[in-house]
Amino acid sequence: MAGIRVVAAAVLAVAGLFVSSPEALAASADCNGRWFWHYNLELPQGFWSDGVHTYQLRGAMDGVVVFTPPPVTFAVTPAAPMYRGQAQLRFYAVLVYQNGGFGAVGQLNSTQDTVIQVNDDLIGSKQQADAFSARETSEARWDGGPWVAMDEGPVLSFCSFDPARLGVWERQWGPSYRP
């Protein structure tokens, strides 16, 4: 009888791994084969000095720049509140976790932990998403400096993404996943 329990537990464990895999989650009816990935540039705590700063992002396909929105300007001051987790410097706005969700701000505290982040996504197979993300790159610059390549995170199921969960604001690739 104990042998049957062990076998049943092993079968359930393996089935649980398959059901919770990124491939299985994205293939579910809820996700419709939607995949996403992040590009991050981690900045050390205390990176920004007091004053006015700008940052800019750009994206390329096969080495050709295809998207460069205008720079984003924000102020850094010790009078700004501290936000839980990281402030994300994104296309068009600085986003922070506040009041159980996220919102744009124009000021950061000089000790606020920050990350420059870009997301992208694709609807299709995991193989299509992997191939597309392999052709794409993102870069960032700040205060008129040189362009710096951003680190690309793994391609994951959109079903694992929940922007309101605190994990997305912590120093990791995202909310609830570690491949």
C-alpha cells in the first residue's frame, strides 16, 4: 500500500510540474499562446544624485534601431517618498509600486532602488517567441551618456505575469517566475 502511495505522489508531482510549466501555462485557453520577456538594466542603490535627470530607451531588430521614443525627465530629491521595491524606468514614465498598484511619478528619492526595464511580448508558439526575442535588443542611456545594452530575461508565459503582485517591483526578472 505504501508503494502505491509513493507512485501516486510521484505521478502527481510530475503532472504538477507539467501543468505549471511556462509552455503549459501559455498553451492554456486563458493565455492563448502569449509569451513575454523583459530587458533590464539594474542600477546600484543610490545611483541617482539629487537634481534633474533624463533617460532614454531604444529597441533594435537584427541590429537595426526601429524604436527610439523621446527622453523621460524626472527629478531626484531627498524630499520624495520612498516606494516599496524598485522604481522602474520604462518607456514614457517612471513607474512605482504604490497603494496596492502601480503609477507614474515625476520625483524619486536619491536612495530609491531603480531598474531600467522594457517588456515585449508575442502571441504564438514558444519557439516563435524565442526566435523573435533572439533578434531583438534594447539599450538605455541617461543624462546624455552612451547607449548601454540591457540584459534580456527569459521568454515566459503571460499567465505567469501579474503587474499588481509585489514581486514585479523587486530585484528579479518579474513577479512570480524563475526558470
